[in-house]
Amino acid sequence: MRQGEIWVNKTLAGILTEDDNGYHFKYEKAYLENESTLAVSLTLPLQEESFSAEYLFPFFDGLIPEGWLLDIVHKNWKINPRDRMGLLLTTCRDCIGNISIIEKV
């Protein structure tokens, strides 16, 4: 099982988990209690229940580099381009925009 902390505007928003059943995203209770928080994406609205999917959620998959940047990641870090969670955890610590993903150990 691998997990990543999802940060929005330098505030911990939730945890993304990959396990044998797929992917799960759950917002942190403290994040939901703050009235000024934003949803991670329109497809992951603010809610207490966790989201589950067989494949990586499209919003998170869209943060992963493509093309020549993906080639560099594959060559330098030896990460299989099909390992979407591994790519996300390795390359998205400092994404464009207000989202950061930090591997939870």
C-alpha cells in the first residue's frame, strides 16, 4: 500500500491511497471543517465519505508529466511509465498550481 498526502495551498487536504482494490481519496476532517477550503478538483467535491476508483483519479493522473518530461523521469528515476502512483509521488511534490503531493511513509 502506498499513500500520498494531498496539500492544497500548503494545507493538508487529504490522503490518496493505492492498495490491492485500487485508489482511494479521503479529505482530512480538519480540512473539511475550515469554511474557506477548496475542493481538490470539481470531480472530488468536499465530502466526508472517501472516493474510490479502480484506476488513478483523472485529476491526479493529469498532474503526471508527459512526453519528454516523462522520458526524463523514466530514465533518471527508473520508474515504469505505467506506475501512475509512483510517478505521482515522485514528480508532484511541487506541481504547477496550488496542489502538492508528498509521499506518506
